[in-house]
Amino acid sequence: MTSLPRLTVLAMGGTIAGSAASSTDPTGYRAGTTGVDELLAALPELESIATLTGEQFAQIDSSDLTDELLLGLARRANELLANDDVDGLVITHGTDTLEETAYLLHLVLKSSKPVVVVGSMRPPTALSPDGPRNIFAAVTVAASPASAGRGVLVVMNDEIHSARDVSKSSSLRVDSFESPYGPLGAVVDGQANFYRDNTRPHTSATEFDLSGVERMPSAAILFAHSGLDERFVEGLTGYDVIVHAGFGNGTVATRVIDAIERHRAAGTLVVRATRTGSGHVTRVGASADTANTWVAVDDQNPQRARILACLALTVTHDRDEIQRIFHRY
């Protein structure tokens, strides 16, 4: 008899572990009230898929996630993946910052073992909760040999996404997680089916190593809008990174370029992204020449650009090298 894969479920709290006073209240709930053992006990169907061990790493609303917690999670995940008794990981997580956690892990975990991040849009107490189905699908994917070597995966609503691409695109819908190039695959009839792959480097193929990193560089995202002026920009003093989520192709309003440039001259890394939600930002866009000398994100959204910029600063402070990193990952 073939032994089942041995998976560790790292729990971070979130909606998937939340509760509300009424089954008809899918929004007025408390996140992270249910422990990992209770989550797994509610799904005896998992026993035929994998041998599961639960570990409660945190129990928070993911909007309260800090970079310190994120670093700790990455270190713990790397420790578990280095254990020969662990064949893969499932990480339960709140959806608000799920894509940021998944992307950082995608870049820093040093293993080809399957890692799946999963959340839910409704708490377990709601009518038609999506969490149990999502956990079942996530364990199915993590237990599949086909998931190995694909980097960190996000499984939501029976879709399998790459952590490089996926984003939360709606505040409430159960199908809120989308990738601009589409999912990698789907869970159908209890099987993980893959139809495409992510070709950008990840996990063991990256240059990022957190073993000597005590803290993440600090970063702020500046969201462009028609009334933005220098007063707000001037309040960003002291950040290691400023990601400007600009109009269209990363366009920066001329009235704020000088204020942002003063931060860059003081040593802050300035990155041009787009607020549109998808698409590329080229090195030369519809901005003044000064703004076009800042780092351009390629196709990363502002929140993932923040993660990548901070990781880049753990490797180099050379602007051209950081631009190479954005084009590579």
C-alpha cells in the first residue's frame, strides 16, 4: 500500500478560521477565532488524501499582518520544508494580504516541495461557506506530485494560481482571486490538473536568502489620484522604498515628481507601478525624464512590487541591478 503524503498545515487565522453570530451574516464576523485542529477535524475527508499535522503559527485578521510576522512565517516554512518527514505545506491565511504573503514565499522558500496558500471569502459559520471546499482543494493540490517544482501556489474556488500572478480582485465574491494570464490549472474530481506553468524563477532558483535578514526594508505605496500634491509626498521621509502606483503606464503627475525625487536623492528606492490593476509599466512612460529614471515594475502590481523591491534591497542597492531583478522575477 502506498503511503499518503505527509503535509503540515500552517494556520495564520483569517476569514477561513472566523466566526459570526448568525449564519446569514457573511461580513460581520471575527477573523481567526477557530484553531487549526478544529478546521481539520471538520474535514474527515482529508484523511484519505494526506497525513496532516496542524500548526498554529498566528491567529490574526490578515489586515494586521506585519513584515515581522511574514519573515517569521518564511523562516518556519523553510524549516519545515527541510524536514524529510514533511512532503509539503498548506498555509491557511486571510485573503486581504494573502497575495503578498504568497509572493514573498514564492521568492524565498528554498524547496521544490508543494506549498499551497489558501483562504476563504466567507467564515465557516456562514451559509454556503467556501472555506471547507477551499481547504479540501488546497490539500488535494499539495498532495499531488504534479505540484512539485511549481513554486508557491494559491488555491481558491477550485482554481490553481501561481503566487507570482494572483490578486484579490473583489471585496466579497467567492471567485475574487484572479490572475491576469489565467490560472495554472483547476481541481476537478479530486485531482489537481495543470494546463500551463509559470516560467519566471522562484523558490530555490532565486537570489534571495532571508537567513541573514533581521528585518525587511520599510516601504510605502503612494497611490496616484487627481488631487495628490507635494504635501502628502513630503510625509514619506524615512522609507527605504516608495512604490508610486501611477496612472496608466506608471505615469507620475509633474507636480509631485520633484518631491519624490528629493526622497530618491536621500537614498530611497523609487519604483513606478500602475494603479490600474494589471498591465506593464515600461522604463519610458508618459512622465518627465526624471520619473523615467526610476525603477519600473514590468507587470507587477503595487503590493507585489513592494515585496520585490524590499527583497531586492537585501541583495543590492544598485539601481540597474534592481531593474534587472524586476525584469527577471
